[in-house]
Amino acid sequence: MSFAAPGLSQALQKAIKEQGYTALYPIQEQAIPAILKGKDVLGIAQTGSGKTAAFALPILELFHKKTTSKNRFVKALVLVPTRELAVQVEETFYNLSLHLTQKVKTLAVYGGVSINPQMMKLSGTDVLVATPGRLLDLVEHNAVKLSEVEILVLDEADKMLNLGFKEEMDRIFGLLPAKRQNLLFSATLGGDIQTIVDTQLHNPVTIAVEAEASVPELIDQVAYRVTPEKKGPLLRYLIKQENMEQVLVFASSIRTADNIVGKLKKHGIEAAALHGDKSQGARTEALKQFKAGKIRVLVATDLASRGIDIKFLPYVINYELPRSPKDYVHRIGRTGRAEASGKAISLITPEDAHHFKIIQKKMGKQVTIVATDDLDLQGM
């Protein structure tokens, strides 16, 4: 189905075409018409399913026909769990709104940086993308008013709850008008998510895009059996052997991520770390350099990687396995997007073997495991 089907304006269709999209993703096909009709929406979808455009396009369609927001009174609020996702969502809104005659101003606000510049930019904002803590800071500074919000979007609601934002979210709900449109997107449904659905959403259109732990067919998965002490040399060997020019490496801790980057640099491989101990400026710059191809390897922890959205990322490497099969699928789903192929590599130590079997079982897919005993890792 083309993007013309849900009734989007020519200006939006032009921007969509420039972004390289040719047809709707399943969640967009169902969510866009429902949002345009004013319905509440509950979307169960993994990262990479096209959900950002699924809510950004109809919000832009609805808002570009209206007068601009009153000073400090935002019309749409998008709550997200991390700084990186806030920046990504803001960028999506900006790119899709380029040809609108009536501009829709979008602003991302998040912690870890000075609040004053964000306060100064808030004037005339129509769509505010915010992490919960920083939003409440701005409310307390009387810098933003939520009493006229028409549309609330909860993006990656499960992650917000996992990160301990429940109390902040409840406070925000209390500041919003009772009459509003609610759009909730989450990878999972249950527990506190279900409570939010029951208390905040009204007869929502429910959209379930894909079963949990499903993997795009375009991802070529392979695992390498390796001893812990040879993990680093094997990683560097694979990067050089396959001439990887853009690879996202996942580590389970900040310390490990920094160690990996240090060793890569010593061996002439340009790399940067992305984790919670880095300043927001450093994280933004690392991601910018990586997207531009100036950094060959980005080593990230799971939390910091939220919001990394690179349309044609060719390689993902699990230096260490995540705790759950769902997180494994989320990690490798960073590649194989936008109908482009990708390769996901996992380094499996003897201690990881049982856990990796569980991941494969939950995923419903057998992964080829390659022995590395005969590889010459000397000098790596």
C-alpha cells in the first residue's frame, strides 16, 4: 500500500519519498487511519517496525492545518525513555515536516544537559518530545504547560517503566487534560503497561505487529565459539577479515565497552563507546560520527543504544549476550532494516552455550555456530 492511501497530504508524501520509503509498514497501515480519526491506539511493536512514522505522520497531518500553539502550551506530547530516542523522534518529525506550508515546531528535551537552552527554545512548540524527568523539571520551572495537550504518545512505554519512570509518568498524567487522544507503543504488554492501558486509553484500536522474538528474515545470523581470553582478538579479526566499515558492538557493561574501545584503537580500528557514563554531548557526537562513517565501530550498552536508528546498518556483534531472548532480538534488529540485508554475529563462550540455546529456542531459529580453534589470531 502506498503512503497516499491513509489520506496524507502531498507535502507529507513528498517528504516520505525523499526519506526513501515506498510503502507502508504494517503498523503504519493500521495506525495512521485510526489516529487521523481521533482514535486511541495501542501498538505492540518492536523497535524498527516503523512506529515513529506511524504516529509522526498523522500528528503532522492534523497539526499543520491548525494555528500554532500558544506560548508554552504544547499540543502534542511524546514521552520517551532515553535522550537518544528523543533526538531520533525529533529528527523524524523534522524530516517529515520539511514541505509543510504551515510549520509544526517540534522540540526534544531531556536530562544530562543544561535546562536553560531548552527553556528558551520552548516558545511556540507544537510537539514536545521529552523524557519524563526533564519534562517535570520544565513544568516546575513554569516553562511548559500541559493543560492543552491534545495528543499524548507513550513511545517504548515498557522501557520507561523498566527504567523506574512510573511515578513520574503518573504525575504527568495528572497534569494532562482528561479529554485527549492517547497513543501507546510498547514491545510488550502486561503488568503496569496493562494498568496504563486500562486507566488512560479509551476503547483503543489495538495493533500487534509481530510476535515476540520474531527475527527479520533479512538478518544473516552466525555465532563463533570462543574462549573468554580470545574474545577481543576474535572481534578484531572479524572486523578486519570481513572489512567491516560500520559495525555496532554490544557489551553488557560500561567497563567492558570502554575496554573494547581501548583495544580496538590500539590496533588501528577507529571506535567510540556509547553508554550512560558519557556526557550527552559525547554521546551525540559519537553517534553522529558513526552515522557519518567517520567511526568504524560503535560499542554500546543496551540502555544507551535505545534510539540508534540507522537505516542500512550492515553489522551487529554481540560481544556479550544479553540477559533475555527479547533483548537479543532487539539488538540484532538494529540491522536488516528497511528491506536491506544485515549480519548479526555473536561471540559464544562455553559459559554462554546453554543460554544461547534458550535464545535460539525462543527465537524459533537455529543459528550456525562456527569453531575458532584453527583461526590464526596472532597479532590481533
